Amino acid sequence: MGAAHLYWAFGGSAGLSAQRAAVYSAETGVVSAAHAVCAFAAAAGALLLARGGTGRADLRLALAWIGSGATFSWGTWMLSAAVGPQLDSGDGTTVALTLTYAGQMITGLMSAGVLIRFLRSRRTA
């Protein structure tokens, strides 16, 4: 899912509607790159937390916290906008884009779950 956003950040058009591909700009590339970075941060943070270790967990917690929060919230927002009614005369959202938004939301949820599990295991009784 992060790779798809990275592909779109550099001007790729597969999986996009013709209208969305036609309005590609530097701004839309930066937004797609930010989505990709957040998704990769969520995945990396979750993997590092799941791996465990006895050292300080600052970087691992920051990656999982920020990555999962941003990935889940933007995925949910974009998915709700994609499946909702189209208020403009646009082409709508493609299936690939809708599945990417759903994957973004699921990635954020899974990373948050690993984060919660890690924090509960560190809690003193």
C-alpha cells in the first residue's frame, strides 16, 4: 500500500482515474509521498515493537504512534470520501484507489494494535 502511494507520488497513473491522473502536480505528489512515508513508518514501528528488545523504545514508539495514527486517520477519511456520494462531476474513485485507502486504514489499525499490545506488556501491575 505504501508502494502504491510512492508510485503515484512520482507520477505513476496506473489505478487512477483519467481525471485524477490528468491533474497530477507537485502538490499531489507530495501528498502521496507523505501517505507512503506514514505507511512505511507505521509498518516499521510495528515490526520493531513486535520484535521486542530490552533497550529504550523511543524510536519504535514514535514510528508506530505517528505512523499508525496518520495512516489510519487519512485512510479512513479518504475511504469515506471515496465511497460517499460524488459532489462534483468527476469520474469517481477507481477500485484500486478504494482498496488502497482500505489497506491504509487496515495498516494503521494493525500498527496501533501492536502498539497497544506493547504498551500493555510494559505496564506494571
